[in-house]
Amino acid sequence: MYFKVPTYRNKTAGNVLQEGNVVRCVRVLDERTASGQRRQAVVLTLNRWANGLPAHALEILTPEEQEQWAAWKAEHDQAHQLKEAEQALRGIARSLALATLALNAGIKAANANALWTSVDTFTSALNQTGQPQPKRSRGRPAHKKDSE
């Protein structure tokens, strides 16, 4: 058995190719087609974001196929989490710049302790992965504008 996430063209989002919210469970049969390939049958369509298998799926899938599903689901969820993390990393510089503007405008942080902990953890991760802070440029430091 294998699992396939169908894709579709999202015309609302500029005709981009996107993955759907379902996963098709495809069983490979012993029968052969006229060209000699093994027949395949979609036995089940599931919500790919669900944490577990629904009751009707447990009746249809064999115990071996349920194990295959669990392995596929774990791999799928980990890949999705890494993809989201990569997108967050790409956008973190902009997010920090906007947060700095908010702080400079006098907006108070809702949970300053959590922010400091996150900044420390992120800085530590940068250093551990071989991305140390660059040396500061020479010359006079930039001064803050004083309100007059």
C-alpha cells in the first residue's frame, strides 16, 4: 500500500499548485493489467491532518497497512513541521524588524519573559549551528533619535 496526497491548481491564489487536505490510500493488487502492470485500487480517502485513523478505516485496512499508515503519517507530519520551520526562518528577520518598530512606538510586549527566553534560545541555536554573530562594523555607533 502507498499513500498519495493529490494536488490541485488553486486559481484563487494565482493558479499555484497546492496539496489537498486528503490522502488516498492505494492498495496494490496481485492482478495485472493488459500491459503487465499491477492493478491499483483506492480503498480509502482520509483527512491527512487527522491524528488517528477513524473507525471505518480500521475495518478496511489490514494491521500491516495500519502500521504502514502510522509510519507514513509520522514521516508526513515531521516533513510538514520542517517545512513550516523553514518558512518561519525565512521570515524571522522581517518579523523581528516589525516587532522592533512596535516596541519603539511604545507598544508593550504581552509576555516579555517568553520573548527573552525565545531570543536567547534562538541566539544559542544560531551559535550551535555555526552561524555566529558577525563582528560589528568599525566607526561610531548609530545614535537613537531623541525626541525634542
